Amino acid sequence: MKLLRRPLPLISLGLALVLGGGALYAQLEGADRGIPPVESETTYEVNGIEVDVVGPDAEAARLAGWRQAQQKGWAALWAGMNKRPQAQAPKLADSVLNQMVSSIVIEQEQIGPRRYIARLGLLFDRSRSAQALGVATGPVSRSQPMLVIPVMLTGSSFQSFESRNAWQAAWARFRTGNSAIDYIRPVGNGVDPLLLNAAQTRRPGRGWWRMILDFYGASDVIVPEVRLKRSYPGGPAIGTFTAWHGPDRQIIARFSLRAGNSASIPAMLSEGVRRMDIAYQRAQAAGFLASDRSLVVQEPAILARLAELIEQRNAPEQNADPSATVREPSTAPTAPIQAGGAQSFNIQVATPTAESIGQAELAVSRVSGVTSALTTSPAVGGTSLMRVTYGGDVNALAAALRGQGWNAQIVGGNVLVISR
């Protein structure tokens, strides 16, 4: 059923393209369309590490600064993961940290003849850091999948994916690996500008929202909004940030930040994303991001029963009696087909390789009671999102998956996390 339903928005868009002509074609085919989000499911992130090191020359000072940043970053990561801010992290050699740190992000640096001053960020590999941190490496328990539509007001117009902008870029580069919110961040190309525009975020009607959320494999929507006001071109700017949730625009948080000049605006927007993520996580923990059942696409369960009857009718009969006579179809009215309990669920599964995505999809589709399994958000090296139709409730699906050798955990109303 999933394969038949997903192209529906494209059919509507095709009609719109015929009616709208070249204007909509230009909107879809813009040269500056789309900002792919960074992959962050396999790393831990530590930001804002400041170093000030002196060495015999510039290169030696820089290397010494990076080694010092790794030690500081490890201490901060250990304290954060173990919820013990004042505790002392175990001492690790530089050679060990070199294996655990996958990347160093240069936020700001000044290089002198024999001095290095910088603010750095570190990305720690999850699998290599897990043993030292004393944490599990399995899938993180998260919220239901949330579609992110970032909206920015600059000048006198609101914009989301209609054109590439700094607010969309800030959400694209935000690393979600440490967050309890399962963000679905569209790239912003293809049909995204037509489906996920600023006007759509203010429409409360559930019909179109159900189709959009089903198309992107999400269960709910969040709208992070920023209103940017500049004092004068190139001068100070004030950003007012508002975190909205759902089609009814439930407010989660609101705050303001200031940038000293235009060059500081990207850093201000990145800080705004970080604070909004904290606000959404707190709302999730408090139960304010509960699933809205009016946004769930109800599968016509009768179709699953019809498909089953068709398969039975087309299957070759075993041990058929050749002497049996063919019965004419009865003209008497038949009893109506009773609707079954087929429902749709979102499943998060760790997919370290491209091959594992197809293998997981095939394995889940073979589970008894599953009528369809489609990966809606593949993530090589991270956690992929699969949409599954099953003839029962979420507890029965979890039990069926466990019976096939999966470790299944229910993390939301219709969301499961599975692993081998």
C-alpha cells in the first residue's frame, strides 16, 4: 500500500506544473536549491573548546593545541555522558585519543609565529569511544520522527525551502547524534520547495498534513522560526527565535540572540539551533510532544484483507480432486468483509553499510503479519527509518520481530527501535 500512496503528492504537483507553467518549473529547478544535512549518527560532538599554546614554531604550536583540545574534549564528553560534571575523567594517552577522534572542527583560530589560539570542536567516533565511556553503542532511544521545516523572516518576507538561506543551512550542519529528538531534515531540492514552504506551516488542516508527513516518513512536525532584524547593512543583528510544534503551532520556547555584525550571524543561528534542540528535548521529556493521532494516515485495513483473498484465489490448489465439478458463482448476497487490524509503524534500525539497508528491509518484510516494509529515510552508517504495515498493534509487532531474532524496543506510540 505504501508504494501506491507515496506518489500522490507528485501527481498533484504534476497537475500544478501543467497549470503553472514555467514559473513552477523555475521554482523546482533553481540552481541554488538544497543543502544536504550532515550525517551525525555515528559521532559524539563537543564544541567550544578553547586552547592557547606556545611552541617553537607555528606548526608545532598548532599540533600541541590540537592535542590539548583532545584532552579537554575527552574530559567534557566523559563528564557529560556520565552526568558527573565535577568528576575527573580517566586519563587517556594521545595515541588512544587520536583513534577516538574522527574529526576536528575549527570554529575560530589565530596562528602566530610561535603561538596558536583557537576555539575548536571535536567529533568522537561512537563505537571507539563507547567502551571508554561505559555506554552502549546500540540505537539511541528517541522521539517519534519529527519533520523539520525551518522558517526565517528577513526583510519583509518569510522563507523556508523556497530558496537557500542561512537558517536552513544552520539546521543542515547541526549534528543530531546527541539529541533525543529524531529529526527528519529535508534537503530542500526536488518537490521540497512546493510541499514545505512557509505558508504550509500556518495551515491547520489535517488532510494535506497527513499526506506530507506520510510522504517524508514522519509522525509529527516542528517549525523552528527566526525573525532576523538588522540595524543596518553589515551591522549588528538581533534574532528572535520561536520553537513551534504541530500544525496548531503550539509554542515550545522563545528567546533572542544578538550578533555584533553580519559575519557573526551564522554563529548566532547555530547557537539558536542548539538552544532550540534543548527546548524540544525538554518538551519531549515533559510529554509535550505527544503524538497527534489526527496526523496518522489510517491504512484501509479492508484492502489488506482483499489482498489476502486474492492471493488465496490465485494460489494453485493442492490435492485438487479432478472429478470435482466446477461450481457456478452464487448470486446470493455475500457477507461484508470484516476489516482487519492493519496499521502503519515507524521502525528505526542501525544500518552500518549500504547493503544492510536492503537486508534489514527484506528481513522485516518476512516477519509473519507484515504486509509491507519500505525504507523511507536511509542512512548509511547511521539509523535508517523504515515504514512497516502490520496486521496488529505495536506490542504484537514487537513480539513478532523478537520471534525472528530482533531486539525490539518500543520508544513511542508507533515507533520501534530494532537491532540484531
